[in-house]
Amino acid sequence: MPESGSESRKAQILVEAREQFSRFGFRKCTLQDIADACGFTKQALYYYFKNKNEILAEVVREESSLLLTSINKAVEEAESPIQKLESFLLVRFEVIKELALLYPLTQSAGRELIPRAIELRQEFYDQEIKMLVKILDEGMKQGMFKPLSSCLMAHSLLAMLKGVEAIFFSADRKPEDTMQSMRELIHCFLHGLVCPQYEGQT
């Protein structure tokens, strides 16, 4: 079904708002900036959104949905739990760096952020944990993963990802080099760093 004029304009506002938030940050970006980018008056924005906070929450919701959809698709296409876990980690790493608001949200509490945006971040995090626990439990059931706490491991994996993202995304690296580094890190996580003949040594 094609978008109505109202839905189309609302979608345009969200696209432009995302760009303005990415460029200036939420605090510095104004409703006037968003209105100018859309070719609207500021008063016209109030027909679609009550305020800038509401726009922010909707952009964060859209980005969360986009990332979860991408991760879900990659996981569903993978065959084994090992492949599913690798797909989860790689796709999340690849997609989240392109998101204007969700990536900063995952890195800090964001003192400038409104409560609803923080709630959305938590909802997104909870969905990620749920997906990881399912993959880990499946791998343990099939004997592919060691019998560990899947919940603790899921939280640890996301903490690791956040730390890696903070380093890799701030460094002056080519995108292909960054992805290769992430693949190598994931391989070490899944298969271990120590060679088999040296296992058990301290």
C-alpha cells in the first residue's frame, strides 16, 4: 500500500532528523534545523510530532528495528549455532556503525537523552540478549558450545562488542580492515587463541 501524503511527510521528517542528529548531535540540533532540512516551517512539524524528543524516540525506534531485522535475517540464514553466533556478531558490528543514534546510545547512558530514548535502548539490548541466549542454548544442546551460563555469556559478548566498537570506530581504519580485524577477533573467541598442543599450560 503506498504511503499517504501525511505518512510520506512524516517519513521525510524522520530521514532528515536522523541526518541532522548525526551531524550536530541531539542537543545542538534544533527543530528549526529539521524544518529547514525538510523545507517546512517549524510550526508544520508540530502537526506530526509534539517536540524534538518525540522525533528522537521515533528515529531510535526505527534504527533499533532496522538492526534487529538485519541480525535476525543473518541468523535465520545460518545453519549451525556456531554460524548463527558468528553472523550475529559480524552483522551487528557492520550495521550499527552506520546508525546515527543507536550506536551512541549503546556506548553511554547519554545524559542528554530523554527517558523514552533510554527505554528504547534498553528494549533493544534486551532483544539482543534474548537472541544470543537462544543461539547459545541451542549450541550447548547440540554439544557445540561448552556448558556455561548462556545469560552471563550473552551479556559478556555484548560488553566485548561495545568495547571493540569504541576502539575500532574511533580509529583511522579502512572499513575493510576493520571488518577483517573483527572477523579475526570473532574467530579467536569461537575457536580459542591457544594452539591445541599448548592447551592446559599456564
